[in-house]
Amino acid sequence: MHDQPRRYTRQQVYRRRRIVVFGFLGIVLVSILYITGSLFAPMPATAAVTQHQASIAQPAADLVWPTWGSSAITAPDYPGASELHGSSASVPIASVTKTITALVILDKKPIASGKDGPTISFTQKDVDIWNQVIAEGGSWAPVVAGTRMTERQALEAMLLPSANNYAISLANWAYGSTGSFVSAANSWLKAKKFTGTHLDSPDGLTPGSVSTTKDLIGIGKLVLADPVLSAIVSQKNVTLPGAGKQDNTNTLLGVGGIDGIKTGNTDEAGNCLLFSAKVTVGQSTVRVIGVVLGAPTHNDLWAGVQKLLTSMKNGFAEVDAAHVGQSYGTYTTPWGAKTTLVSTSTKMFLVWSDTPIQVALQTRTVQSGKAGDVVGQVTFTLNGKTQTAQLALKDALPDPGPWWRLAHPGGLGA
């Protein structure tokens, strides 16, 4: 007996066909949604893996100090580039005193910009002062009764050959007497907070005119800040009315960039030099002010100053903190694309000793990008001042393409 084939009702047939059709459409719809989602879903963002130093530092400077007396040196435009050596006590400073005398004279009798100041007439009294200075064994320059000089010329006569008689004559001219000058000078020093400095004469011949290396650095700054005095102390010689040609006692002018300031020499003070210089480090020029006191001989003084100045110059370094193309990390995508994070510019710093340059990096996540796209920055900070270099993709980070997208639906939108 044979089984009869099952016969479906029209309603059942219709239902089965509907299930097949809707099943197929569902599959098609899911496939469309899958493909559409895979092809157009956002790609995962990739963060940079960075590597950089938190700070950049050079070896510490090794200053070569004289083995005698006391010394100090500074590069005033560079925080921290100031060093003292030896005693901090007030000691005789000999004719370095004349820098203070010049500043105090100009405080009472300023010289207008571009001018040489008022005219001073020298009399027999000034000739008598000259003769007295010769008798005392002080340094001098000739003076002739009836000679007329500008204030600037008189300052040149005092500062270049270190003429004691011109220091006294200028003090009398500006303040009426050396006693009034000394009182005004010490009041000026107190007002300027040079607490380790005291004068008892305008020429520094006596041991009662004293200062410290710290104060003298400050006084040197004031001399350089005055356009009249800074120009005078840099001159090797000058020809003056009644005094003829006068040479600067600072024979180091022009050596190693030295352009001032003032020598001094007495038995009590030894050999002294308050000096200034412009030294070249790479592409930069550095202003330096220094003082060396108490050298046994002139030769010791000249050698000590040059060694100290050279070691100061060598304590500076031009640091290439960043250069074009320097790598700061990498981007690697889940689909295998990889590129380097590079600086787009060069950043140079002139650094004193082991002063650190602080380094801070900022980057953003990326999905894809072209070569050269800026994706971050590196910031360098030195002594409170900053420079910034942009960071860019060295090579392109391409889209993963449809096949990777279709094969990695779980890796999208992460």
C-alpha cells in the first residue's frame, strides 16, 4: 500500500512561500546592513606611541677661577649664569673706584644723548692737584691751567689713563669739594643697595675705598647701561686738550671680546680688573661682566681674567633641541599602516651650563591622514621662555580599504 503524497492547502503553500521570500529578503537585508556598516562605519582612532626626553641638559660648566683674591662673573641676560668665588668681604678696589666716581658725577651732571656735556675750565688749582698726586705716587695725566675740556673728555682723562688728579678735579667741579663728593657717593651707593661698598676718596688711592665682587658686578652693569661710559671704557686711547694722547690702562681690550671696564692697582688692593666682554657662541653673542681682585702681579691678573672668561664662554652651548625630521614617535593602525611622528622645524637654544630645557609633547589620535598633516606639537621651555615645533605625519596613513573593513567588523568604530 503506497502512502499518498501530502497535499498542502493553498493557504499553507502561500505561507511557505512567504517564509522563503521573507527569509531571503532578511538575509539580503542583513547582508546589506553588514556591508554598509563595514564600509561606512567610522574607523578606530589610533594614538601615537611617543618617545622623548622629559628634559635636555648639558654637562655643568667648569669655571677656571684664579687661585688668589676674589672673583665673580655673570652673563646678565641668562638666568643662573652668575658665579662668585673667594671671599665675599669688602676689600680695597684701588682705581676701580673711578667707575663709581664716574657714575656719581653723571648723576649730578648728566650728559644729554649725542652731546659731550658742559665745558670745564681747568685752573692752577687743578695743576696743584696734579702735582700733589705725583708726590703721592698716584696715577696721573697732565693738566694745563687755562685748558678747557668737555665733561666727556674729562671723564676720558680719568678712566683711560686712570688719572687720580682728574678724578679729584671732576669731584670738585661737580660737588664743590672732595668731601661733598664722598658724602654724595656713599648716599648714592646706599640708595643703589650696594651695601658692601664705601668710598673715602674719588680716586681709590686709599684703602678705605672698598667693595665686594657682588657689588662690583652690579656697578659694572650700570657702567655698561650708560651710553657715555660704555663708549669711553671701550676706547684704547684718546687725545685730549692739555693732556695729549692717553692710553687705556686696560691692555686686554680686544682680547677675547673684552671691551671694558676699569683697572686698579695699589699695594693694599693688589691688581684688579672690572671687565666686560662680548663672546661669540655659535650664532649668538653673549654679554659677560666679571671682576677679579687681588692679583699678585699684572701678568697674574691678565692670565687669570683670560682663563676665567674662556671657561665662561665654554660653559655655554648651542643646543639643537629639535630639527626638521626628528622623530618623536610612531602611529601604527590596526590594519598595519605605520608612519613616524616628526618635527617640522628646527629649534635652537643657547644654554648656560646644565640649565635644563623642559620638553612637553602633545599629540592627537588619528584615523588616517596625508604625509605632512600636523597632528601635535612639542614645546620646549628654558628659563620661563618657550618655543614650539609642530609635529606631523612623515608618511600617509591610508584608509584600510574595503576588504579589511569587511573582514574586521569588530575592529571598526572602536
